Amino acid sequence: MKVIILHGWGQDKTVWEGLTDKLGKNSLSIDMPGFGKEKIVDPTWGVPEYTQWVINKIKDYNDVILIGHSFGGRLTAEIASKRPKWLKGIILSGAPCVYKPSFKTKFKITIFKIAKYFIPYKLRLRYFPTDLKKAIDRGLEATFRKVISYDQTNQLKSISLPTLIIWGRDDKVVPLSIAKEMNGLISNSELKIINDADHNSFLDNPNLFYSYVKKFIENIK
């Protein structure tokens, strides 16, 4: 069994070294285009294009378990919905696969859409969210905008593989309510909640995170 980890937005494979060290030689984390040592392939890519890139990268492996965190979780879920024969199970953590913007967020989006017709880009840039500004610095503004609004509700319903969802109870980036909804949408899934952990629960409580991953892998074997 090969365990492959897909990192979150703004991170790279090195953030997962603690887990890959514990899992051993049959595990690896990969950088995705625009992050770590992987150069951008196309600055207009969205989730489907990144998903296909990952599939091409790992398709020669057999009996794969994918672990996806945040943005990497989106890609993991997208791959699982395609039901490739080599994929045996998935683990999702902090993955915003269900797009449910708050009223406040919707209001801001509307204001920015109107403002672009009246306010110069450089002036609007001052009020952009920090994550969007960082994406712009990376040359990934178009990708970021596509990714954050990509709703995978229907894809989740089609996932039948064994699925483990691990979430930080105090996740402020992707709230626990999203994890619970995903748990209800994926038929063969189990939700594990890590107390006193935020969005990066694998860093906040690495030992507990690893224990959940290890048991999941053992059950698939």
C-alpha cells in the first residue's frame, strides 16, 4: 500500500515530513504546481486541471491511499469521485469541498464585483484578503479564485471508497460543520475530531492524527 499526501494551499510537501517519517518508506508527499519546487504549469488552472496533473503524477502506483489536506483534500475528493482502480481509500482533512459562503462573504463578493467597474485595481488590491494577495504574489490569482468557489457536493455523493475525515474542532478556515456535512454526503466515511486543533490538525496533534491514519490503513489492508 502506497500512501501519498497532497498538501494544502500555500504549503508544500515538507510540512508533512513528520507524518511520512512515521509512516515509513511506503509514503510520500508531493509538491503541486506553484508550490515548493514545482513550477506553475498554467496560472489559469482550477481543481479539475490540478486533479488531472496529480493523476498523471501518481497513476503508475498500485494500491494507493491518498491523504489530502485543505486544497489537497479538494483534489483527493475529485480523484476519488472518478473511481480509479488503483485508489483504495482516502483521508480528508480541513478540505473545503462543500462551498457554503456566509452572508458576509457573499456581500463582500458582490461589493468587489461592483467596485471593479469604478475603482482602479491597485486601489482595490489594498482590501483583498491576505490569502488572495499571496496568491497574486505567486502568480496564481486566477487559480485561487476558481478554487475557493468550486463546489464538490455532487462529487462527494459519488465517492464509495473507504474514507476517513479528520478535522480540528477549532478549525477557523473550514469549520467543523463542513466536515459533518461531508461525512453525511460520503456513504462509506468516518469522522474523527481532534480537540484543541485548528486547520492544521496534523501539526497541532501529530500523534493523534497519525494514530487515526495508521488504524485506517491497517483496516484497508
